[in-house]
Amino acid sequence: MITASTTTTLLITTTTVQKYYIVKKGDTLGKIAKAFQVRLADIMAVNGITNADSIQAGQELQIPTGAVVYNTLPTPVTTPATT
């Protein structure tokens, strides 16, 4: 009896598109982090921000994890309250 084995190699390619957000008047890093469901510290690290209060309207922020340029904050995910 002869046993033959074969090996299959799969090539998986992934593409990550970076997310960006344009800061609007009245935005805070905390509000932006919550809207994108990322940590405030991660946004600060990716953008080299040392003071969370030092963002300005019109500033483009890179958001950790990938997608497109946002001109408005995404709608936060809400979970219905249970009683």
C-alpha cells in the first residue's frame, strides 16, 4: 500500500484602509474616541498628541483601525436598557 500526502498553501491577502476624522468645533478627543469605539490613549498615540485638550477644528486625526475619511461623527452604537 502506498500513501501519498499533499500540501495546499493558501495565500491570504488583507488590505487595511486607514480611518481619518476631521475635527469639528465642539469635538473632544473623548467624544471622538467614544464615537469610533477606540481608546482615547490610542488616538493620542497614533497622532502624536500629548495633551488631549489640544485639538482644533479642521484638524485631521488618524483613527486606529481602518476605513475612510469622516466629516461627521458616526452614530454611537446604543444598547437598549433592560429592566
